Amino acid sequence: MGERATPHLRVDVERLRANVVRAAASAADAGVAIRPHAKTHKSADIARLQLEAGAVGLTVATVGEAEAFADAGCTDLFIAYPLWLTDALAARLGALADGGARLAIGVDSVDGARTTATLLAGSGVEVVVEVDSGHHRSGTDPASAAEVALAASPLGVRGVFTFPGHSYSLDGRASAARDESLALTTARTSLAAAGMSARVVSGGSTPSLEHADASVLTEVRPGVYVLGDAQQWELGAMAPGDIALSAVATVVSHAGGRVVLDAGSKVLGADRAAYATGFGRLLDHPDARIVLLSEHHAVVEMSRPLPALGSRVLVVPNHCCTAVNLADELWPTTGDGPWPVTARGRNT
Amino acid sequence: MGERATPHLRVDVERLRANVVRAAASAADAGVAIRPHAKTHKSADIARLQLEAGAVGLTVATVGEAEAFADAGCTDLFIAYPLWLTDALAARLGALADGGARLAIGVDSVDGARTTATLLAGSGVEVVVEVDSGHHRSGTDPASAAEVALAASPLGVRGVFTFPGHSYSLDGRASAARDESLALTTARTSLAAAGMSARVVSGGSTPSLEHADASVLTEVRPGVYVLGDAQQWELGAMAPGDIALSAVATVVSHAGGRVVLDAGSKVLGADRAAYATGFGRLLDHPDARIVLLSEHHAVVEMSRPLPALGSRVLVVPNHCCTAVNLADELWPTTGDGPWPVTARGRNT
């Protein structure tokens, strides 16, 4: 693990490459395009690996991420988010399109679609209608997709998308994929009834990916699959041997007979889903659990013998997307490092 | 709230200054030094306000924070953390001391103290022994403080410190302050029995601050008091009218009859203590609760009428320290902005 100061984020390049290739091959076999969500890694280096492996473009979450990846030469970008456009945001999107980016953004309401159509008129930016498939976050009712699409139709309407985020549950991965398929079918039918065709029918989350319905979806947008995290491990969606991201941490204390690590919530993130067994896992100590997490301390309960004071361990964050956003650099295990986190903090 | 793109972090300067002055005056009245924890704001601008108001120096959590604040001219720095020193970390600390910084670091074990004493010999860096007062994170048993102090004693030993983090509970603020007083008294007595005096007896967290025992403590190290957050609001330690930090967010969707904001966990942080009623609060809507938080969505349940699509609201993060660490800039309500987050990401 080298003697670089801890905590820092480490990327196992062999695992990363295998994850990229496996998902790309699986999508190709199914005849579905893959447009990985780059919010997970925010890294131009990792994006290039995904594009070289056959990704049709990138998904991003914000205009700032789109700008960062366009600057890095990744120019086919879908902002999978129902942006509420202002003149300033529209100007930034217009500048990206003028610079040669092929862009689409999400819309999930008639009012939002009207504003978008007005402010992006003539820009070349297209839209995709977001529908709710059961996660109950953003997204319109699938049966109402056409109303939103019609309001946006002065612009090019590519189709429909959803995020089946309720796949993040211990027994809900397959059923979320079924919900996704049904919602997207309903949305596509809604558009067809209004005389519009959905060229893009886009879904996919990492936990639901293996169950994605290739008879309905034209595109999947997984993000986390490329790095992995403790959530995927605990959901059974990824094996610990496929997890490519970890925080290298030092044992700084044995206070109270437990292990205290120097990687806290400002490095790992504080995410803790209802199903999580702790605040993160130790890659090489499957029995260990982080039972208390503060900004610079992870308190670990684990079997003895405890790792020695001053020794280093690999911590798997619960959620890789938030961990990466905390770091300025990723340290790959091979080749030249570090990899800058190109779009770190570009959340606006 | 201006038309700066959302989400961004806003600092109410009037409230901030009032918080700084109130805590400084309270410490002065009690005859206790105040050494604010700068991990909360990571901002040289805010640190200068605290020092101008009478703070004796700053507390920080990492060597990286110490470097950032020393570069900004704040040169009396206590790293309140049981660093496990390597040659590289010791060299960085030595360079800071050579540059004129007055430095101390935490130690909480005999082994750690020995390593520290070896690697920092002749550097001028001093140590403070951390004891556990009931939070059960790091810190040695108070009765054993002298063993650690003796092992560190080739260096200057300033005294003892604790963090009564168990004050973060709905009914535990006063009792945590009593635990703090007892633990520090025990630790001070332990040192005295070994012929060492504790010049510094340091404690203090924001929730326990008003109960801090000035007959025992020589110094308090509150952090959050300067900005405030939803945790302090819900603990009853700060009134909403004193909270100086918020995220300006836009209503992007009314999906499902709820409010969806564009400030998610990559702006607010994902902290959610056991006592928290949600993932953050809305400053001007006390009934509102963030019931679902993902990276770029905060789903809010609140009374009607809902804020309009495209309108802006002020979101109070659960934990200001982690929110600030996500941002590159803070936007003050008066004067020239932005304030850079000087030590953002300096968590190593």
C-alpha cells in the first residue's frame, strides 16, 4: 500500500478494467447500449476506459459535470436529471453544444418541459422524459410521459428514462428491474399514442443491471459497477473480489480494545442505507464492522488479533460515488498516478 | 438569494459574527481560553474572525489542515487527534514548526507516544494526552493518562484533552459535560501523581459548551457553534435563528406531490444521527423534513402550499462540518465573496 500518507483512495486497476469490460460485453451481448453514469468516478481517466470499451457516451448528473467531461474530450453527454433551467444554466448548456457536445437533459414535468423548450430553443440540446418506476424520487407518472414530451417537443425528444433506485434493497433487485421494464413500456406507449417514438428507452442501476429487460431497454446507465462499494457487497450485487475502490487507512488507536482508523466521514462519506451493517467494510477482514464513524475516526469491531497500531488496512466505503467526490485524486495500483478527480465538487 | 447557480453554500455573516462574539465572550467571562475547531469551517476568513475575537489559536484535525491554516497565517495550532506518526508526517510537522508555527498534537497510547517522542525529538512540537470521557472513540483511560504522558515526555507535554462527543444526544448534553469534567480531573490528577502538571485541560463540544466546567477546564474547543446545523437545532443547542450556514437549493420537481430539491448528499453530506428527524431541515419551513436524500435530490415532505417549481429555499445541513468539506467556496451574505474553503479536502 506504499507509504503515501493516509487516508487516500486507491483504485485496483485490474479489477476496474475487468468491471468495465464485463459490463460492456454484457450490454453488447444483450444488444443494449451502455452509457455509464460518470457521477460515480468523476474521472476522465476512468471515463476513457469506459468509452474505449464501447460505451456510447456518458451519463452525468449536473451541468458542472457535463462541462468537466466535455473539457476532457468526452462529448456525448446525457444529464439524467430534471434540471430547472435558468437563463444562466441555459447559456452554459448552449455553450457546451456550440462547442461540439452532443447533449441531452432530463425533464419530468410539463412546466419544466415548457421552460426548457423556451430557454433551449435552437441550441440543439435534446431532452429525455424521466418517469418514476417505483423509487419515488423524481420522474413523472409513466402514463403521463407524453404530456411532458409534447411540452418539450419544440426540442428533440429522444425518449424516456428512469432510475430504478428501489433496487437498493436486499430482496428488491429483480422486482425493481420488472418495475423498470413496466414503467418504461408504459411511457413508450404513452409517447406512441401521441404520435412520438422513443428512440431511447433508458434505465439501469447497478443492483438491477443483471435483471434489466433487454426486450424493452435500449440503453443502461449503471454507475457504481465500475468501482463497487460496500452497498453492492451487502446487496449481493458485487463480490468483494470485484471491488476496485478502497480507502487506505492507518490504525491510529486501540482505545477500548477496538480498532480506530484515520479514515472518517470526510474520506468515506457518511452514507448508511437501512440495510447496511455498518459505515463501511474492511476489504480483507469480512467480519469487521465500522460501528462508529466521525469525521476522522472509524471505530471498528473485528475479530482478534487486531491489526497493529500503525498498520494499514483497506476500507471499502459504503457508497463509492460520495467517497470519490470527497477526494481530489485517486491512486491507481498500476501505471502513473494519481488520477485527478476531474469533476470533483462539480455538483452545480 | 441571488441568481448564482444552485446548489451553493451561503453564510449569513451577521449570524456568524454574533456566534463568534457570543462564544468568545462566554469563554472570557468564565476565564477559559477558546481554541475553536477549524475543521468545521476550513476557512481562513472565518478563522481570522475567531482569532480577532480572542481565540488563543485554532484546533485542527489533520496535518493537512494545519498546513493550510499555517499558510494562511494562523500559526498557533493544536491537532486534536492521536496521529500515528511516520517519517513523512513527522517531516511535515517539523517543517511547520521550523516555519514558525506553535504546534501540539494528540497522543492516546504509550506506543503512539513513544513513536511520537522519537520522530519529533528536537522539533519543538508538543503533545497533549487524549482521554476518553465517555464517547468511546479514541482517547486513553483517564486514570492512565500519566503513562502516556511519561512516554511522550521527551517532548513538551502540555496537558490533557477530551472530546465529549456523547453530548450529541437529546438528553445527554449536561451529563456529557459532567463526564468531561470528571475525566479531565482524573487525568490531571494522574499526571500530578507522576510529577507532571497539566498546563492545558481542554474539552468542549458545541452541545456541551454551555455546561462546560470552568473550574476544571482551561480551554474549550467548540467547532460547530460558529455556523450551526440541523443537529444543533434538533439537540436544542442552537436556535434556528442562529444558524449561519445553509445550502441554497432550487425546487426542480413536484413528483409525487412532494418537493424535490437539487441539493443532495454531495452538497449537504449524508450524515444522519440516530436522533435526526431527517436528512436536513429547511430554514424557513420548520415543519419540512427531508425524507429521502440521494446525491442530487432531496425529497421533502412539508405543508402546503409547496414552494413553486423553480423557486429557491435554504436547506440547513444536518452536519455543517461535512457540508463545508464538500464545497470549494462559501458565499457570504455581505461583503466580497466568495470565501474559499481554504482547507477543503485537506483530510490527510
